[in-house]
Amino acid sequence: MRRSAINALILDYLTLAGYPNAAAKFSAEANLAPHQPTSAIEARQKIQAYIHRGDIESAIHTLNDYDPSILDKDEPLHFALLRLQLVELIRKAQPGGDIGPALEFAQTQLGPKAPRTPQFLEDLEKTMSLLVFDHDKLDPSIATLLKPRLREEVAGKVNTAMLQRQHQRHDAAIRHLVQMRAWSEETVRKETKKSLPARIDLGLDGSDGSDNHSRAGNGLDPMVTT
């Protein structure tokens, strides 16, 4: 694969994953046009940071300041954020703390929304279980609510929603490339019964013929720059 194509994949990933400084620096060094304005990437990064550290109220306010229509038009996403905010309030109250703020939030923010779908109701019931049981003795299906994974899932949903609003793909091209490669190899192994090496070079070393020869002759590894 040519270095220019590799550079484009890298910039695509940095842009969609929300790394504004790295994307700006890499696009300049690789002589590529930015895939998105830095301000758009920074907006997504800021909200992601709030969610990952558990400051869901700030994440919601910032998202609404950026584009209030995102949550207005995506009720499941809004519910997911509010539910995560409830989890964070319960986390702060346990053990032995004041559960009043968590109860009030559940009643005023989630209670009216929960009956609209069975999934909302089930999610709220599971979350409220955190107020009833000792956090050291929770069922695994409920204990997972206190794991970082929930923040990651909600952050991913918000990132996807913002990218869609910005008319951008929400998955980096390199992810699809790797998935297609894995599917192709598995298909060949199953349907043709051919023996393939356990590891096949993806061609991400920037080789493009003669240029690679000259670098190897100089004892240098191919560089992923232009």
C-alpha cells in the first residue's frame, strides 16, 4: 500500500476518533487537507472527555450548546446520557451517602421517559437497583453499570451522533479495512480449504516499489510520511 494511502487512513482515524491536535499536525506534516475543521473535532473531544470522567451534566450542556437538535431528535441517546448521569449520582452517594439527589433526578428526569419503551423501563429498574443492594455484592449484570465500559459506550454513541450531524462517517476507514481483511481470510480458509499463513502482511510499511528499495539500501525503514 502506498504511503499516501496509509497517511489518508491515519488522518481519517485521528479525525473520527477526536484527536484535533494530532490530526492538525499530521495533516500538515503529510501535506494532506484536513478532513474536518479543528473546531468540529475539538467539540467532540471536549464532550468525550466530560463523559469519560463522569461529568455527564457538563457533557449534556456542551452538547446542547453545540447542537440542541441532536438530543431533541434522538431520545434513546438522551435517555442513555441521563441514565449515566443517574449512575454517577448514585456512585457519589454510595456507600452511606445522601441518596436524595439521585432519587429526585430519577423521578424528575428519567421517570417520565421510562414508560415510553420497555427498554427504557428495564434500564431504569436496573439502575435503581444500585440504590438497594451493596455495591460489593451486586449481580454481574448490574455491577457492570459501575464499570468504565458504560461511560465508553455512551461516549461512543454521542461521538457517532455528532459525526452523523456533521455529515461524516462514524467509523474510521481503517476499521473497515481490517474487518474486510479478516472476513476475506476466513472465507478463503473455509470455502477453498486453502492453507493460509497465520499472519499475513497488511502492506502498511509504506512500500511502493523502487522507493522502498532505495530506503532499504540505506538501512532505513520506510516512513509513513510524504
